[in-house]
Amino acid sequence: MRFVADPRVDAYIDALPHWQQSFCREVRDLAHDADPEVSETIKRANRPYFVLQGNICALQAAKDHVNIFL
């Protein structure tokens, strides 16, 4: 891991089914690879957000898919 992980984001991802975990971790890595200054947090009660001078993207897992908000 090349970034500072927010344990709340870890908990969100760890609670998902395996296929969603894999997808969310890949998106997480892409967000952090885009710029080393990207940070992560939880907003809107439980949704992971990746931010750098504003929101870059967010994740929201659903029953049969994962939404990525850009």
C-alpha cells in the first residue's frame, strides 16, 4: 500500500462480497495512483470518497453492482 488508508474505508470494503471487494480495491488503487496527494474519507454516512482539492470519486456498493461517482 502506497497511501494512507482510512480504516473506515477498509471496513466498508471488507464488509462487501468478494467480487465487490476486488473491484473497489482496484478503483481505490487507481484513485491513489492518479496523484500521491489523493486522500480518502467517508462522507454521507458510509460512502468512501477520494478527494484532492474537492471530490474525485466515490464508491457505493449495491446488491448486484458497484456505483462509481465521478
